[in-house]
Amino acid sequence: MRDLAFSLVRVLDPKHKAVGDWDPKLDADTLRTGLRHMMLLRIYDDRMQTLQRTGKLSFYMKSLGEEAVAIAQGMALRDDDILFPSYRQPGLQLVRGRDLVDMMCHCISNQRDNVKGRQMPVHYSWREGNFVSISSPVGTQFPQAVGAAMAFAYRGEENVAISWVGDGTAAEGDFHYAINFAAVYRAPVILNVVNNQWAISTHMNLSAGGSTFAARGIAYDLPSIRVDGNDFLALYAVTQWAAERARQGLGATFIEVLTYRGEAHSTSDDPTRYRPKDEWKSWPLGDPVERLKAHLKAIGEWDNKKHKALEKELNELVVKSYKKAEEFGTLDEGPYPPASTLFEDVYKNELPHLRKQRQQLGV
Ligand SMILES: Cc1ncc(C[n+]2csc(CCOP(=O)(O)OP(=O)(O)O)c2C)c(N)n1
Ligand SMILES: [Mg+2]
């Protein structure tokens, strides 16, 4: 399979038909579900970014242009497979049916925030969905996913662990520790590098080292595949293949997901300082939402009227969810989680210096 690390797996052709060996042959309902999740993610992102700009959230990060990554890859897995995402795959929660109100309460850091205001917005955590907390230091999730996969294997369980890091993060030590252990122990894990061309303002040329990211997996003797990250069907097929391999005890797969970060890195970034405005509209691999929509239309399973109606429905859902979320507190006025929660949930027994700090706070 060596060539797969240097080429590009694609299923959707220029006429929006599904072609080739990798066609996962999904039924129209599954495709429509994928489209719905991707559209919801985009609408949710737009609304949340606007709320940040009007002072209702402290910070936000969009997934624009990368919606297929979390949605297609998430849909190709089982709900009991464990997810170790970066901040760029919040869409996994939509696949697993998380309540939008809970996601919003987390971003506002209000009383219903399940991480009690201790994390930055977009650093979701959702135990019931097997969605492991996002960590700000990039890359820590990669070795954690390998460890979780090794635990599944020791216990004789069929589950798979999956993780994502960015192109910039692939220059971290954690990346190499993870793929080394994944290969040596044949861990049932899927390790993805989402090459969205940018690490904040640093272009991926500075971390790629002149070859593809997928090529790195070969050095570790891992099956390594480079896939079109804006092609819902290709992403689904490659992930399904990797998950089946892992479940059969054949070990880890390494995937480079080729895509483009459509928006700023975060609300603290201004990309017009380092790249042309709207550059993502010229990305040769197109827009993942538009491509799946065009495919559904090409096979006679979708039309513009249905699309408009769905857009309206999802817009209303997001607006309604935000109104509900605000009932549990706003960034400006609270109520917030009580200060005493700062000292809970980490240590089983209170440590002396923390007791002192808690007493100083008077909580
Ligand atoms: C260990 C560490 N170093 C630096 C940072 C600051 N930082 C946050 S995101 C980021 C860029 C990551 O880029 P990439 O891995 O390509 O992911 P993307 O944002 O493109 O999804 C950097 C440098 C950090 N959070 N953690
Ligand atoms: Mg990147």
C-alpha cells in the first residue's frame, strides 16, 4: 500500500458521482444525515462566532472547510469507540447526538457548563459520548489514544480509539511517541493528521519537511493513507477500512487528511495578515458541504428546495438552543459555577496548599 501515502484517495469525481474501489456505497439516508450534520456544524459555528464578536462568548474556533473530517470519520465508527479529538473536531458531538444547549452552555461557561468554567470555550468534554476532553497543549491526545487502544486490546475488547492532530502538531514529540507505540504494539487505533495547510500563521511547508505527512507512517511500518478531507465518501471509506482492520487485531492505521482551514485559527487570529482573503474558496478540493450536496443532487436524492428548508430548520434549531442556553447564565451576568468548584474533581483528598487557597477565597 506504499503508494497510498503519496497519492490521494478520492471517491467523488468532478461530475459529483461516486467512483472507484473506495466507494463506501452508502445509502441516501446516511448521506443526508451526513449533510445535515455538516450543515448544522457550519450554522452553529457562524452563530457562535457572531456571539463571540458581540461579547457573549470569550473565545471561539470554527471548523469551516473541515466539516467532513469530524462528521464522515465519526459516522464511520461505532458509538462505543473512543474519540480523542483536537479543538477542530467538535462535529463529532453532533454525530453522537449531543444536545446543542449543552455545547453552548460549555462555551458560555455558565452554570450548566459540564466542565464548570475550567476550560476555554470549544474545549468540550463529554463522557457519555466517549468524547475525551480537548486539551489546549496540542498533541497530548495522540499518545492518550494509543494508550486507550492498548487497554482495549489487553481486555480483549473490540473497540477502537481514534485521534486527530493538526499539521503543525505533527512536529511535536507526542506525535512520534504515539505512532511509535501504535506500530510496535499494533494498537487498535486510528491516528489522523489533519493537514489543513496552516498552524495559525505558519504554513505547513515548515512542518511537512518536503514530503507528505502520510509518508511518516511508513517509517514506523504503519499502513499510511492520504485522503481527500473534503470528500465525505472517501473519508468515510478510509476510516471504515481502518476501523475494521483494528477490530480484527491487525493494528493501527495512519491517515493524512488533506483539507484547508477556511477561517481564522480562532477569534484571536487575523489571517488577512498572512494569506489572501477568501483563499479557501480557491482550494482545489472544493467545499465539503457543497460537494456532498452536489452528489446527493446528482443521484436524484436532494434538491435546492429541500436544502433551503433544511437550512431554515437548522438555523431555527440553533437560535432556539441559544435562547435556552442563556437561561442557565450569560458571560456578562452569570450565574457562573461557584468558586468552590475550582477545588473539586481533581484530587480525591484535599491537599494542604489547596485547602489554604480555598480558605483564603472564603469558599
Ligand atoms: C504544545 C503547544 N504548543 C503551542 C501551542 C499554541 N498553539 C495552539 S494551536 C497551534 C497551531 C496548531 O496548528 P495545527 O496543529 O496545524 O492545528 P490546526 O489549528 O490547524 O487545526 C499552536 C501553535 C499549544 N496550544 N500547545
Ligand atoms: Mg493545521
